[in-house]
Amino acid sequence: MNSGLPTGLGDAARRYLDAFPKGDVVAFPIHPLDRLGLPVWVVALFPEDAALSGIMPYGVGYGATDEAAVLGGLGEIAEMVWPTLTLGQRAKTRGSYADLVRSLGGRAVADPFTLCLPAGSPVDHDTVLEWVEAKRWRDGSSVLVPIDLAAYSSKELTPGYKPFTTIISNGMGAGPDLDWAIGHGLCEILQRDGNGLLFRALDRGVMLELDGDLPASTRAILDRFDAAGIRAIPKFATDQYGLPNLYCAGVDERGEPAAPIMVTACGEACHADRTAALEKCLTEFAASRARKAFAHGPADLVAQVAPEGYVARFMAQAGGAAKSSDRRAFDAMRDWTGRGAGELRGWLADNVLAERSSHRFSDLPTQPAPDGHARAATARAAVEAAGFDVLYVDMSPADRSVTVVKVIVPGMEVETMSYYRIGTRNTEKLLAMGSPLIQFGEEGAALQRIRLPEADAERLGHPLFDTEAADRLVGPLYPLYREPEAHHVAWTGQA
């Protein structure tokens, strides 16, 4: 049964709906929670399949139209459903990296030291892990990768298996075919790899100066912000590999938002086309405002847009998703929801909302990339030219009605400030910044050895990551990095 979907949905949306397992699809707009009016929709699937027990498949989509927003939400559902229904049933290879290399060869096994292990991790080449097959985008050859990085949730793990890092969804991609889906996941990895040490608690305050003539579509979005009395603050992270990496925060200049947490909203983008990158970070910022109010706001606010009984039904189905396993995120968000907008803005004043320098929009590199295939091709060319190997774990349904993948790029790094995951490149970046997060000497409770390939460890002097310093820098801003599952905090407060 489908409830609340707009009429006249196109082929792309219909392909997702036809591919989903049996269940009720419930959709509704949540942008009425904010005064911006840019389309933001929640789409949820309440599945009948017992294999999905504990997984609550839902997505929050946004875009220029209601259909674009719904399509984004459907794609996120696909990224939640198919890992459990395919990867969860797939045979795993058990063994150590060293043993597997001896039997299969070095090119056929991903080296854990290139996969951004948490500082202090005991994992080495002799650690027995569970592995699943990935493919190399460049030539289609097989590569074993640890299930720890391929999984979307604990549902895909063998019972009793302890992953070496918290499972995250970064790198998931969905689309009509492999190239589209892989490109989607790759750009998500590039986004976080590029901005992870440059925004949020570590924000450098580099404003994006919107010089020159902007397209009418961009101006229309900016005019929406002006009319709503919200000052959008687009910022520059990097243009590494020739791909503009931008993000956007903002300030309510006329009146307060419907829920205080909305002041912490942020949108991100990494796209070959600088205009597309700017528009994505602006519209994702708008979506983030509505999403945060809906996901973590009070029950009476959520009831303004959600169908009756939706949250209770959501909570009955939820439980095993990747984002539910981080207790620190839950506790920090519970603290946030008791704070006022002024206090939250105060925490953001010296980082997220800081304005210290500027970078001209017209100086950003740009290449045309009008659709998902072009976006994938430009991102692929850039990272392969830089020497990276793009791997993907195919989790698509057997009939290939849609494509779902998890992208893994050895050498690219995410979640350094939340899960202390750090490798060679982030170590070098922090050293170049003169950051106190990198130390040398003896290991201790807070000083954890960074797990690097031996040659890099020798070259860099066997560096340590200061986890206490990382926690001090993040301070009360942890929910900017990781959020608990939607509605969990508010629901617990009602119990």
C-alpha cells in the first residue's frame, strides 16, 4: 500500500517502488516545519519481510520539486533495505589478511592499514576478520574487503562478530545502474574525506564569496532564504582533485526557528560543477533544518506533519540501523534537545558560524556534469588520476531492477573526530596544520598509535592520535558528526 505519494511520479521513482519488498510506503512533506518552503519529504517503508525486523527503512529527500524530494527519499530506502536482504545472506570468507594474501595474492585483498582503522586498533595483518567480495571499478576484478566496512548495519554481520569500527553508511549509493550508483557513493566519500578536518568543530571560517553572475536557479534559492529572513552562509572546504567541496550553515535573522536544533543545520556537497555544488549545499542546508526538527524535535511539532500513529509505528519497527548503535550520539543529542537556540548558536560561534576569510566562487574549478553518469565519470577520472582504487560491494536485488552499492576507497578517510579513524593522509594533513591531535612518544590511555602501513609509520615517526584532545575540540558538538536514529531521543523522553 502506498500512502501520501504525489501523483504522476516518473519512471525513476516507479522503479524503486516496484523493486521494494512488500510493505506499506508512507510519504509526507516535512518542509512546513520551516518557513523556507523548499521541498523536503519523508518516505518510509514498513516492510512485511521478517528479515528486515529491526531495520526501519526511510529516507529524507529534498530538491527543487516534490518529485525530486520523493526520489531522494526512495533512494535512501533502497540503501537501507538491500544490504540486509543481499549482503546479510552472502557467504563470508574468514581469515587474516596475511593468510588471504598468501592464497589469493596482494591485489585480491584490501590491506586493513589502508582502510582508516581507529587509532589504537589491535587489528593487524594477522587478525582474523570476515571478508566479502568487492569489485574494482577500474577493471571489474575481485577484491576481498572486511565486512566491517561493507555493512550498512549489524544485521549483515555473522552473529557474534565484533566489527573493528562503528558501522557507518558513508559511501552507500543507489541508482538505475552501476556507474550511477557508484558515482553517488564515491562523491559522498569525497565530500567527507575532503571536509572532515576542515569544518564543524575544526571550521576554518572560509566564506564562499558569491561573486559574478549566478544562474537564475541559484538566485531563486538565495531569494528564498532572503524572503524567510535566514542568512545562508556557504563555505569553502577544498577543491582537491578539481572537485569543489562546499558546505552551508546559516543564521535566523528574523525570528527563531520552530525548534532550537534547527540552528545547527548544515548542508554539504562535492560536485564537479561548481554551480551544482553550491545549489546542493544550499538545498541540503534547508533540508537539514526541517529534518532535524522532525527527527529530534518535540512530539507536538512532529505531529504537525506526520500521519497519526507514524512515530509509534516507526519506533516499533526500528532498532538495528547503523546510526542507532552510537550511545555517545544519543546522549549528546538528548542534551541538545534541552538547550535553547541562543545557547546552541553560542557553541557554533567560533566554528560553524565563524567568518575569517573568503574564497571566490568564480575561482572554483568547474566541469559540466548534468546527470548522475557525468558526475560519476568526472569523479572517477579525478580520483583514479590521483592514484586511488575505487572498490564497490554490489548489494543490488537479483533482478537488477535498481542498483545499490557500498563504495570503499582505500586511502580515503572519514570519521576521524568521532570514531578516531585515521590513516596516512589525515595524519599528514594534521601535521601540516601543526595540530595538537598528533603527538609522538609513548602510547597511553589517550595517546593511541595510528595504524599505518609500515613504510608510512616509519616515515612519519610512528605518530600517535590524542583522543582526549579530539574530544576537547569537539566538545558539545558531537551531534554535528553523528546523530542517533530519528525519534529515539524524543520517544525516550516521553516514556
